Amino acid sequence: PEVVTASLRIGQSRPVYDAMVGLMENEAAFRALTPAQQRAVECEVRDAKLSGVALDGEQKERYNEIAKELSALSTEFSNNVLDATKAFEHLCVDKADVAGLPRSALEQAAQTAKTRGKHENATAENGPWMFTLDAPSYMAVRSHAENRALREKVYRAYLARASQFFEPFASTPTDASEPKKLGDNAPLIERILTLRQEKAALLGYDNFAEVSMAKKMATLATAESLLEDIRAKSFPAAERELEEIRAFAAERGAPEASTGLMQWDVGFWAERLREAKYELKEEDLRPYFQLPAVIDGMFELAEQLFGVKVEAADGEVEVWHPDVRFFKVLDAQSGAPRAYFYLDPYTRPAEKRGGAWMDDVVGRSAAMAAPGASVRLPTAHMVCNGTPPVGDKPSLMTHNEVTTLFHEFGHALQHMLTTEDVGPVAGINQVDWDAVELPSQFMENFCYDKKVLKKIGKHHETGEPLPDDLFEKLVKSKNFGSGTRYLRQCHFAMTDLELHARYKPGEGADAVFAAEAKIATKTMLMPAIKEDRFLCGFGHIFAGGYSAGYYSYLWAEVLSADAFGAFEEAGALEDEKTLSATGGKFAGTVLAMGGGAAPMEVFKAFRGREPSVDALLRHNGLVATTA
């Protein structure tokens, strides 16, 4: 509460607001500012208005009450999801029950049985094995476990987290302590949506989606138009994919094929189909992606693209856990420091929320420079939830985990490689929310580039580079399931906008789930199970910054695909000089300018035109490619 109160006092500072408005109204003085300074002032005025600075008396008091309650609800929402995730455990003692699971998953499950279940003699070969709702464990079971009952249990439990349906899945603590009462996020969702609607009305907007869009590139209309365009092209592709999975399961004699595949079957049989179709198992790649080698290759790519050298600086600062690394970013030519960052790579479910993220520690700023320095250099932190080392074996990554690491590094690069000295608009500051994923998703493209994968893909035992046949299979399998994947993203984004633009709270306990179900008629191919309370775990929009903004992932993907298209068109992926030149242009615009200019201006400075959705659809096989 104290932090929220302090934030409100800063955001609602009338002297600062009046001074900024006065500066904007003084034409000569405003013209004398640099473009970045002008944008900083304009953003400050806009943000102050959205913080309630223009409200008076009871309205301001009520606005502040809402802000404090929303902050508390957000924290409670996250804690409920974390508590539910920690409360689930499933122990397998029979080898037959873990059939199909890859070695890496069994090693992790045995390690969990040791540390969490206190089975000191647990081994990957003989068990016992403990599975949780932590992402690496959950995904391994869903994709690889032949044990259908286990797949069903973890699927139902995962979708029931932090809801009225979760209690049957909660385990009694191993230490026999009093079990923690688990929270239900459903009433919190209703309260959050109610307060956001009230907040929008106080600020003079029709709904909360309009409040959110006030700080974004898109409008509600343009965002929903993009989503419908992608949904319409994804739906028939997803239908074809599901039919192919069903046919494949029947061909392989799956008993469940005769009764109809359920949601916990589709992921398993999709993975088997992918393996059969492309002769590629996710686990075939893992031995080639050891974290240290992936990091080195990623840093080498950054040097080639953006002219920076990354060096380890472990021990130069304090860290919050022994696994955390510290690095410094130097100009490759002069050796001068540009930035610093922390990397926290491994999952720690007892103390760390799932997912991956990057955030700033401090930003670049001339005004905040230390005595004798011209500018304060930026520092970032990157947090992932990768598979940790097991015994003497290093952290071996799935290709998806590699992509996640590149993604977060892209965010960090925009924060660290800014050349903007005006702190309020330097790096990621004041980059519109729906453009902030541009550099992160852009970096993901290189995870399918042969030269890059040859550098980062070294077998952890032999040092052998990733074989050509595995690379070819990986590229061919890239668009497998793209229709399903994009339809799912459309479901999340369209549900988010519906709840924040048109949903009216107060129509009953299950009304919010009915609203999601209505969206699902256009975005899901299979009916939801009874326990499906996905919204109760949808932290992005109820406990994160993506409320009425989840569409930003797809919006930014359009930007990033189009940006990568510039490298393809220039032939940069085949020629190192062109790669460095095009990368330099990207660094000099998207990364350097940060929030110092409107995102559309930044994109046009790099691409020479406004973005097009064509590259996204082409890259993902959702439209036919022209010869």
C-alpha cells in the first residue's frame, strides 16, 4: 500500500502536471526542446491524466482507493495461482506409469521427489518420480506421458488452478503441516473488472479498454480487426490440424481414438504426429543446447548484429541466488561500457513465479549520471524458468527454452542499447505496450537460422555441432500446429478485449466464464471441460500489465515478422556484411530510439513504411507463398 500511495502522489503531482501543460502551451519554449524531450513531456501529461491528476475532491479520493485495491487484488491473484501450483504433486512409483517420458523429464521428476518429496534415493531409472504443475514438468507430461490418466490429472489440475475446482487436486504437504487454504480467483476477477470499469468512468472513458489503448499504437477497432484477420486464417488451418491428429491416433490404434480424443490427448498425439512426420523428437535436440554454449552463441550474434561485446562479470556485484549471473555489455570497437544485466535462468517453483520476463534495474539517463560521468548506463535483469542442471549434467534446453532466452534478450537489448539520454523515454521507457515485444520476437527468428544454430548447438558430451539433418527437420517442423497456436492466441486476446470493452460485471458468479465461452465458439475446436477455469490463472491480464493488451503479442509479432522480412529481402542471412549493415540499421532505430519517438515513427525509420501482416502469415504457413 505504501508503494501505491507513493506512486499516486508522484503521478498526481499537480505542480509537475501544471508545469508540463504550461510548457506545452508555450509554443516557443516547447519548440526549443529536442523531439525526445517533447515526447517525454507529452507522455508525462498523458500519464498524469490517466493517473487521475485532473480529478478533484471525492472523485480523486475514490480513484486512489480503487488504485490501492486493484494493487492488492493483483498480488492476491498471483499468490493464489502460485499457491495452487505449489499445492499439486503426483508421485509415480511404477515404471509403467512414466512410460514415454524423456530422460530429462525423469531426471527432473526424480530430483523433485528428492527435494520436495524427501525420497532421498530417487533416481531417473528407478524412481520414484514426482510431477508438479511447474511448467517444465507439466509440459513434459502433457506432451510425452503414455499414461493417459496422468495426462488427464495434470491437465485438469492445471486448468483448475486458483478456482473452486482445484481442491481435489491439492496434495497434503509432505511435512504433514497444516495445509494452506487455497484461494479462488473467480470473485477477484469480478471485483477487478468492476473496479477497472469504475476507474475508466472516473477518467471519462466508456470502458477500460479505451483507458488501456490511450497508451498504445492500436485502437480497439484496429486491434480487433487484426485479431479477426488472424483468427479467420487460423481457424481452417487448426481444423485441418486436429483432423490430422485424430486420424493419426486412430491409425496408431489408440484406444481413445475410438471414443474421441480429449484435450489431454491432443497434445500427446500432436507430438507423436510431429515426430512421425518430421522424424524429430524434442528430446533429440536437447543434448545440443547446453545453456553456457547457447549464451555464448547468443552473445556472438549480438556482436555481429549490433556491434556489442558481452562479457561475464560474475562476482562484481551481489546477486539474489547462486544461480544468478552478471554480465557487462561493451562497445565492440572501443571497449567502452554500454550496459549491464543479470540473468536468472532456472526454475525455482517454491520461490519464483512461472514464465519468463525482463525488466529494468536502472535506465539510461543523463540527468541521473554520477558526478564526473556524462550519463548513467542502463542495467537490466532477465529471468527465465529453464530446466536446471541435474547432478553433473549441465542445463540442457529444449529448442523452446532457447527461443525464450533469445526473446528475453531482445527485450534487454532494447533497454540496454538505447542511445537516448532523456531518461523518461530511454530504452523501454514509453515504448507503447503493443510495440514492446518487437525486439524480443524479432530475436526469436534467429533460433531457426542455420548459422546461429550451428554456433549455439554443440553436443554437451562430444562437442559435435547440431547435425544438418536435425536442423532441416527443425525448420520443416516450425509451422507444425501454427493454426492451432494462433487460434489459441486469438482466444486469449479476444477474451481480454471482450472483458474490458463490453463485459458488464455483476451479472452473476459465472458470467465472466460465460463471456469467455462465447468467444470460444469462434476460437476453440473442442468444448471446454467442467474444471476449465483458465481465467483464474490468467495472470497476464489480472495480475500483470496486459489488461486490454494481450493482443499486443500478435500486434508486435506483425511488427517483428515484418522487421525480419527486411533481413530476408536484403539477403542479409546469407551475407555477413549485409547482416551487420541491416543489424546496424535495426540497432540505430528500434533499439537506439527506444521511447524517444512514437513507435510508428521508429518502425518507419527502420522499414521505410508502415507494417504489414503479410510476413507474419507467410512465415507461419497461414497463406500460400508466391514463387
